Amino acid sequence: MIQSAPSELLLRMFKAGIAAAQPVVCLPEHLPEAPRGRLVVIGAGKASAEMARVVEANWAGPLSGLVVTRYGYAVPCARIEIVEAAHPVPDAAGLAAAERIMALVAGLGADDLVLCLISGGGSALLPLPLPGLTLVDKQAVSRALLACGASISEINCVRRHLSAIKGGRLAAVCHPARIVTLLISDVPGDDPADIASGPTVADATTCADALAILRRYSIALPPAVREILESGAGESIKPGDPHLHGSVTKIIATPQMALERAADVARAAGVGAYILGDAIEGEARDVAKTLGGIALQVARHGQPFASPCVLLSGGETTVTLRGNGRGGRNVEFLLALAIALNGNPRIHALAGDSDGVDGVEEIAGAVLTPDTLARAWAQGIRPQDALDGNDGHGFFAALGDSVVTGPTLTNVNDLRLIFIQ
């Protein structure tokens, strides 16, 4: 149990940011008008089941549908079927769900409406390979991309060009039905094409772009994947395609919204709050060194902000796997930050994933206190060894400083909070 006042403030800020992105808060005002024909609800992502439940609660007329969410993230719905599948590496359950969703929207008419509920995690949850590819092919590429340090934009570019459902292809199957897509963004920059790899939006990137990314990271390709990309057979739906005519896309929750709500909590407590960016990317340990340097400048010189204050940032860092520890990008960031701060007595921090899962563990993140390094050394834990082994979860769990939220039913990426007294 974390007792210190700074850590308690950071936890309240983190929870407030998550609350701001709850579907019950941000979705109802964006519901479309009832169609003349059928309403079919589909979706994918860590927040999609909760989004479906909110739709049901706020829709008086008939509807039906199917959404797929991460294992453990299902919620009860009466009219929309909820199925679960694996994330971040796709599985057969996700493949079956993607096939069912495509079948569900095929053959709709111009009077029908497809309401598509998309949130982060949807890429892995809709693993429908292009003809000639297998789920095993997609799993191999996914694992390699997740381990090499590629950005989420790069990963999703590749995914779009190996998929029969992403990159606008789902929208093409829905045609001529009208499509309204409601998005909860978990990607830096909030580009709809990158949120779950854009199943209902146009994609300006190409097979050549995807191939260049895979070569950049020296990823060995299954022969069928290489053939798809080199031949151009994996080309996605491009801007101006008539299948997307009349499609409406709305982003209903963003990382910036969560950061602003978290900042409000700090200011209400009499603490200055400064959002450094909602789309910060890069290696987690490198970002930690940079933000740690800023925090030390505040603590030592009152620049560029006076203390007490909190420095907030969002986005999605990356981790290049070097060890076999229990890691995630937020705990990797915090561990590197602890080393950079070297026990500065005035600085506390919290970093966590707003969906409640950092990496593959059911742990959102952790808190950092001025005595983190000292407590680790007292237990015989070498912080640099833990960082070298990508063992952030093991490190903070041993200190009792993990942040565990359970499924949050939303996903607006990471929240990093650094408090300087």
C-alpha cells in the first residue's frame, strides 16, 4: 500500500485520466440517428465491449452485432454478442471473430447502418490474413515487430498490408451500407488509420512502405509474406475509393483528454501541471533520460517550471527486447528514470498504460519514489541488471510498487506523471 502524499496524488491523477476516457462518458453524444434499415454494431479493441454496452443502454430501437475484445475484458450485453481473443499476439479466436464480422456486414443495403466501435488493441484482435497467408505467418511477423522496437505506426503499416480486414477493407465489404466509426485513440497523433490499423478508413501507405519497415528492422519474412508485399497484392483501400463514400469517422476519446483531466486533479491540489506532449515516442529508456533531465532541472533550478509541479506526457514508447524479464514499456521507462534520477529526494513518478496492461502482464505500471533504488539495493536487486534484462515488472513487484487496476475498459495509451516537490 502506497502511503506517501505525492504517490497518492499521482494515483488520483492516473485514475482521473482513465475515467475521462470511459465510453459511458464520451460515447453517447456521438451516436448516429436511427437508419431506415437495420443497425448492425461491430467492433474490436480493449474498450469495444464496454462501448457496445453503452450503445445498448442508449439505443431505443432494434440492433444486433458482434464485437471482439481482449481476454478478460468482456462485459455483459443483451443484443450485441461479445467474444474474446488474444492480444498482443493474435490467436485463432480472433481469426474466427474477424471472419464472422466480415460475414455479418456482407450483403447490407443502402438503408442499413454499420456502427463500428474501435479502440486500441483492435489490430491483434482482428487477425484476418490475406489469401495466401496463414495465422501462423501473421503471428511470426507480429512477434518480430513487437520485439524489435518498431513504433506502433510502423507496426500497423505492416499489419494493414497483410490483412483482409484492415486498411479500409472492412468498410469496402460494408458498402453500400452507411458506416459510422467511433474511435477511442491509443496512438500518438490520433491518426484513424493507425487505430486498430484502420479497418474502416482509407490508407495512404503502400506495400512498399511495409516492406521497407520490415527490412529496416532486419525481420526475416515467411515466403508468403514477402510475395504478398513484393507483388503489391496486399495493397489496402486508398483515399477516394468509392467504397468509402459517405463513411463517417469520429474520435471520441484521446490521450490528450486523459492528460488534461489528470492535470486538473493536480491543479485542484495546488500543484502546477504541465503537459509536455500527448504523442511522445522513442525507446522507453531514452525517453526516461530526457524527461528525467527536465525533472532534475526543475528540482535544481526551478526551470522551466517552478515546483511543486507535475510533468505529464502521453504517447507510446517502445522497448527493444534484450533480456527475458517481465517487462512493459511503462515499467521500463520508470526503471530507467529511477537510474537517471539517482534517488533525488524531491521527485516521484508514476507511469502506466490506461488499459491496465503494460506489456502482457495484468499490471498497469508502477510508482517511483525517492527511495526506490535504496530499497532495491537493500533487497539485493541490482537496478541496472533489471533494466538490462527488461525486468521492470519483476523489479517493481519486489518493492510492492506495482499499480494494478484490472481491466479499465478503455485505452488511451500511456500516462507518465513526474511530480517534483
